[in-house]
Amino acid sequence: MRALFVGGVVDNSEMDLDGPHPPKHYPENTGGGASRYSLRQVGTTDDRVVYAVYGAPDLDDGFVERVAGERDYARRFAAKVQTVH
């Protein structure tokens, strides 16, 4: 699955993630109390997660959803969007 980032220093970056389910935060464990990106959306096809959108800690959900929509991740991955709370 692909991890896609909105905001912060890695805005508009992508990387591969292992496993069937994306972690709630990225990176999962910082060990130093640093702010982490939060999972905001997933894109699924055939009951499988194909991408995960992570938002910077200082961004509200609406902004992340708008940017993800503008970047058209759902079309790119031919996936159904699900918002994560």
C-alpha cells in the first residue's frame, strides 16, 4: 500500500507501507515525543487498503480531505475513499 502525506515537511511525498492495515500514526513510534502524522483517509479496492493519507499534526481534517481530493488519489488508485476518525 502507498502512504501519501499532506502538509508538514514531507508534503506531497509518498512511500510504500507493509502490512494489510496502515498504522494510525506515522512514524508509528518516534520515541522522543515528536509530533506524528495522523491517518486521515484510506482508499480501498476489493476490501483491501491500497493507499493511506496522513495529515500533518497541525492540519484539520477538512483541509486534508480537500487537498487529497484535489490530488485525486481515489481516481489514481481506482479506490473508494473512507475517512478515518
